[in-house]
Amino acid sequence: MTHTAPQPDAEAPQQSAAPAPADGTRAAVPPAARATVRATFSEAPLAVKTLLAGVFINRLGGFLNIFLVLYLTSLGHSAGRATLALGSYGAGTVLGVLIGGSLSARLGARNTTAVSMAGSAVLTAALLYLTDYTALLAVIVLAGLAGQMFRPASAALLSELAGPDRQIMVFAMYRFGLNLGAMAAPLVGFGLFRLGHDSYHLLFWGEALIALAFALLAWRTLPAGRATTAGPDEPVPAGSYLAVLRDRRFTLYLVATVLHTAVYAQYLSTLPLDVAAAGLGLIWYTAAVSLNGLLVIAFELVLTKVTQDWPVRVTIGLAFALLGAGVALYGLPMGPAVIVTGTLVWTLGEIIGGPAIFSYPAVIAPTPLKSHYLGSFHFAFGLGSALGPVAGGWLFAAFGHSFWYAVGAISLLATVLALLALRTAPAAPEPEPGE
């Protein structure tokens, strides 16, 4: 399970079977050598299948944040307190991935995942039996934290077990589970709410049981030990996030990820405000969001069979650039065609580059620090998702409809930073990587 050999070149993360030619151009990959969805899943060990199923199960049960505001207001708390609680839950999720990265390096993926999901189950169910706002707020933060600790552990173990030639494909499958679960979660949550006669007890207990089921599944099927261990002469380093920050190019990638994710978040936060301000029916916004989810789920895995052989600068650079172009299109006079066209453009970028963006930290990370690289990436992703709506709302209030051009410029900056950050050579397998 432990790889002590150098990681594959990040410029060609799926080409372990064919050496690069001396002139630096890409060698042709025989079609038979390309990773396919069916082969990646069927030939994967049981632990990989468990993690892919677990990501879907976890996301499917992730309807706490969807109904949290409604639950708290039903208890008599003000809208301001409910909103603060939702923000606190988000802060907990961001911190959870950092803690999960450290725990994974020390406890292993199995123990970290079991603790994460079991803790999430207990804390979610406990919300039903607390009435004091301070106690509720504390448990909400801990629930968000516990629910996300498994992310770096699962991603690191997926990378370890998938093999160097299937990194992008296995992360495409990882994203497929996330997206499919996210799409179904509101429907499952609403179904449990109605099944419980408009009571939140069945809803929260349902999420708790889903998390507990994942914990038990992980404990029974995942391998014991650390997900990413060092070689015999390389002890797992302590304080490893400092070592991650010493990798200046990867730190630049994290900055680009924060900016990119903040721009991406605008379609959920500021776009509906602009659509309403333009006097358009929200049906157009709803249709665009639904179209994005449908296209990503339907085509990302299929297209990854082709894009996994592209240089990483092409896939990630194109993804960042298309996001900027799509949101900039929203700056045209708002109408149904603008909403749909802009959404289609940045959705294409998400489909092309999403798996490469998620797999890149695992591909270039030194083996002893893999979970920390992934934890820092998920932290940057969560931070951008949290800051994006706030910054977008401020810009929209200040500049109105033209703020989309400013957002497009931020995306252009993120694209440049990402292109500067991406490696053309693998990181050295050392505890403390440098430039």
C-alpha cells in the first residue's frame, strides 16, 4: 500500500506505462492502457469500492446544512441566530478537513473515517435534544468538524490504492459520488421530513444512521494502519502542514484554489440575486443550476477517459479559464440566453478539469505528506466556498450587474497563478518538500 518510489510526473499523471520522449512531447498512449470507469472500479480493491460508496453515502446524508436554518427557526430562534449557526457549521467543516489530514497521517484512513462518521452520527442526533442556543451552536460546529474529517483520509487512501496510472479516473469517480449524493440529498431529506409527519426527528436520526452505517462499513473493510506512511527510514513528520507551506509552488496552487472556488460559489449565491434584480423569473436560474448538475453527472466520467491523458496544465488551466469566461458572460444584459450560455461555458470547464483539480494534490504530494496535501487542498476549497458568497455579495452591492466583470478578472488571476504553480516534475518524496 505504501509507495516510496517518486510520484508520477504531474504533467502526465496517467502515463506510468509509457516513458516520455526526450524532446519533452507527450508519447502516444495506447488505447488499451487508458483507465476506463469499468476497469478502474472492477479491478480496484474492496477498500477503494468502500471509499467510493462511502463518499456517496456521506453526501447523500448531508442534508443537515440544508434543513438546519428551518429547524432552528422552528425552535423559536431568530433568523439571525439560525444564519449564524449555519455559518458556524461551515466553519466547522473547513477546520474538519485540516484536522482530518493530520489524523489520517497518524491514525490511518480506517480509524479516521470511523471516528469521523461515528462522531458525526452522535452529534447530529444530539441536536434534537438540545434547546439552549449556546449548546446547540457548539454541537453544530463539532458536527460540521466531525463530518468532514474523513475527506483527506479517504482521498489519500484512494490515491494510494488506485495506482499511479488511475489517479485522475478514480478522482473522477470520487467526484461522481459527491455530485450524485449532493443532488439526491435534498430529496432524501425532504422525504424523511414528510415521512416523519413534518417532524425533524426522523430527518436528523436518518442522517445519523447513514453516518453510522458508513463508519461500520469503513471499520470492516478498510485496511488498518496509516493511509500514507513513510518508508522504513522516513518517520511520519510532525507539524506537517508547515512542511506543506514550505512547498511554495503548491502553496500558490492553494491560493489559486481559494480564488477559483470563490468565483465558482457565485452561481449559488450572487447569480440568483442578479436574476431577481433583472426582473426575470427564477425558473431560468433554477433551470441553469439543474442543467449544470445534470451535465456534470452525465458527462464528467465519460469525458475523463479522454482528458486524463492531457497535460495537467491544459486540463486545469482550461477549467479555470472557462469558469472565468462563463461568469464574465453573466455581465452581458441579463436574460435567459445569457444565464444558460454562461452556465454551459463554466460547466464545460468543470467537466474538463474537475477530476484533475482534485487529483493534483495527491499526484504531486510526497508520500508521507499526502493526507496533509489533500487536507490543505480541501481546506482551500472550503475556504473559498465560505468566503465567495460574502465577497460576491459585497461586490454586487457596490457595483451592481457589472460586478461579473470583476469576478471574471479574479478568475483570470486564479488561472495565471495555477499555471505558475503546476509542476512539470514530481515532488521529491521527502517529509519537507521545497522548491
